[in-house]
Amino acid sequence: MTDWLWVAVLLQIAMGGFDTLYHHELTQRLAWRPSQARELALHGVRNLAYAAMFLALGWTEVHGGWAAALAALLVGEMAITLWDFVEEDRSRHLPASERVTHTLLTLNYGVILAMLVPVLAGWLRLPTAIVRVDHGVMGWLCALAALGVVVSGLRDMAAARRAPRLLPSPAAALADGLAGRRAVLVTGGTGFVGSRLVAALVAAGHDVTVLTRDPAATLGLPVPLRIITSLDAIAGATRLDAIVNLAGEPISDSPWTVRQRRRILRSRLRVTRDVVRLITRLEHKPEVLVSGSAIGWYGLNADASLTEGSAGRPCFSRRLCVAWEAAASRAPGVRVVLLRTGLVLGSSGGLLSRLLVPFEFGLGGRFGDGRHWMSWIHRDDLCRLIVHAIASPALAGPVNATAPVPVTNRVFTAALGKALGRPAMLPIPALPLRLLLGSFADELLLGGQRVLPAAAVRSGFRFHYPDIASALAAITGRSRPEALPIVAHRSVTGDATWSDSGSLARLSARVVAFAESLAPPQPEPGRRG
């Protein structure tokens, strides 16, 4: 075997490792996408084929029949790769970097075959045998690569078997609370929350219009659906029953540079003001505007229990949410619900999707000392709460979109480790996070709020996932939602309790009573309390 062949093999190893780690694990998170079960199975088989090839080339010369077997393995790998290309194009949208990487891998594999065919032809003429050969460092690199692809292949096969347990519950059930046939406009309908909400509304038979900057991003949404790229496309005579405003630059995708802060603020204010202008010119006003906000409105409040009437503390998140809510509150002649959303949990987006891979490999742990509060909500419960807000004429003003049992970061990370069957014992120190990310780390990773959903519970809303154990069990495939009639949780008073579906109402009442006793309404001057 020539030096150039070894160079090509090393390039294949390096590019394959990059593709697996960066694309499949870190950015696309294929192991947590139930739609990719077949792709994961193909990856698993192909990786095991690569392991056999690396070991054969790195430590042996295969003669006669064994050479024929290796040639068949190489041809089989090509067939699996072509099948994989078809499956990827059928089931997901590949980012440009992944397409480029796949192209380079294919071209380089062709180079390896072109150089390896003469070698295999020579080995085929020899008596059948496996001859031990010492290729020095190259042999050990091939062995290391074989170990890596075996681990990756077994993981992909296990993920493929797990995929059916990750399938979400029927979307239509999330919109059960909205009677009749409603016309609903959703901005941000291609995002993590918006896409699930749109799926629920469409499945339930409602007329849905989605505002998006990128029509290609709507390809995964169900039909029938109306797609617009500007609110100007909606005529003044159009009848809309409700508007759900979720659009805006993601707040947690990158550090808060001055430029990024401006982009986050402007994106939310621009869309919200456009929505208000649309409502102003509509001949038939919608019944309700449900406009996104966040629990960052309250600032960082240590252990204080916060309800919708609680005061806030200054920080960037609060300034953003105050301006965002003020823009939405100017909508004329409609009921406005300001949805102060906590950490939204789901495997396909948000903070949790970024934590699943490291925690699944046993590399997770608390952030800082882990004592800060995390007020969270399961994505399905958030969609149900939005539907509930549309359907509840008495619900207006700020509404905390958080589960009734917030947890500290220590409890959250321990619960995630338990749901995945992994230890969560590798803490991330606070100092490096603060040095690297500044106030982004203080507000989103190391600080938090203990927020309670008093307004939602008072209005009669019932959470399907009131505690972190039931939410993470459903998300990680440990338990399907219908298999959780009984839920273990800790109440806001710290008492260990058990509740079934009949006692969730009692839990909700306790949440409201306890929260309001600790945090009586303190509306700010000039604001709706």
C-alpha cells in the first residue's frame, strides 16, 4: 500500500469524524430525531463496515477469498451510502456544510477505491489467508478509528431502536380546547414552539396562516396551510380570529454582543409593531393577540417566588421583555395576552436539545453551584396554554408560561441524568462561563427565576407535565405520555406528594394560594397588573 493511499484513508477518517461529531451529534442531533430512524440504522451498519475495513487495512493483508470479501464490503459500503443520500434528502434538510462534507467524503472514497483496486487485484491471485502486517503508527491510527466508528455505529443502532419512543403525541390533541373552526395567524410558525403549535392547529381543522422570512423552512409543516412572507399580504377585509406572535431572533443562540442585543431587540419589536399595524387596518379585529414574552421580565430574583403581579429587577432580559410587551399592548380593540415563557423543554430545540448529547455521554452536570432556579415548561403544555389563552375570554395581560413546580439547576441536571440513565457529576464552573459569555451566562446559565403560573392555573388550565420527572421521561422516551397517569413531584411547599389526574386541580390550587401569599400583586406604575 502506497503512502498516498494512507493519506486518503487518514483524510476519510478525519472528515468522517468531523461529520459525525459536528453534524450528526452537535448541530443536527440525529439521535434525538425520531424521523431519522432509518438514517441512523444506515449509519450504524456503514460504521461497522468502516470498522472492518480499517482493521483489515491497518493490521493485515487479506489474500484470496478474504480479498474478495473485502472488495464486496467496499461495494456494499457504496450501496449503503447511496441509500443514505436518498434517505437524507427524503427526510430532512441538510445544511450547506454537511452537503459539502458528504461530497468531499464521496470523492475521497472514490480516490481510495481507485488506488486500492490494483492492490486487491494482486491479493486476489494469492492463496486465501489473512497475513498479519505491521504498519506502525498507521496501524494504530486505523485501530483507533475502528474503535470510534464501532462506538458510533452501536450508538446509532440503539438510537434507531429508540426513535419510535420519541414520537410526539398526536398534535391535534393539543388544540382540543379551541372549539369551532378558527382563523389563526402565527408569526414564528417555523420555530421550535411555533412549528408544534401550527401542527396542532392544522390537525384540529383550523385555518392557519404562517408568517416566515424563509418559505423553505415551512416544508416540514403540515397542510393545508397559508404561507406569507409579509403581513402586507393580508388584506384589510381578511377575517382573523386570533394572532399568535412568536417571531424574533433567538435569544440563546449566541453571546450577547452589543450587535446581537440590538438584533434581538429590533427583531421582536419590528414584528410586534407590524402585527399591531395589521390589527389597526383589519376591518374585523381578531378576538385576541397572544404575544410572546419571557420570564426574563422579572430579572434575577434569587429564591423569591414570582407571579404575574411581582415586580422585576433591571437587566437586559427585563429591558427586552418590557419593550416587547409594551409594543404588543398597543394593539387596539383586542384582548392581549402577554405570554411570559420559561425554559421550554423538548428534544428538538431549546436549551435541553443542546444538553442531551453531553448528558447522554455522561459528560453533564450542574452549572456553577446549581442553586439557581429553573422555571420550565414542556413544549406540549406551552402549546396547550397558547390554545387555552385563545379560547379563554377572561384571560388577559401577563401570563406566566411555566410549570407549577420549578426546580433548581441541581435538581434539573440530576433529573436529566436519571432520565437518560447516566451520571450527572461533571459541573461547569461559573468563572469560565462568566469570562467567556459575560451577562449572557449570568442571566441564562447561572441565574434564574422561581416563577409560578398563577394566572394560568386560576383560569382553569391544567398541566399534563407538572413536574420535571414526568416531562423528562416523556422527552427521553423512558415513558410515553399516556403511560403517566400517576405523577411524582415536589410541591412548591417542599412536601413530597403523589398526584394522579384527579389531584392536579388540588395541586394547581395550592400553587396559586402559596404563590400569591408570598408575592402579592405589585403592579408597576402605568402598567397593567
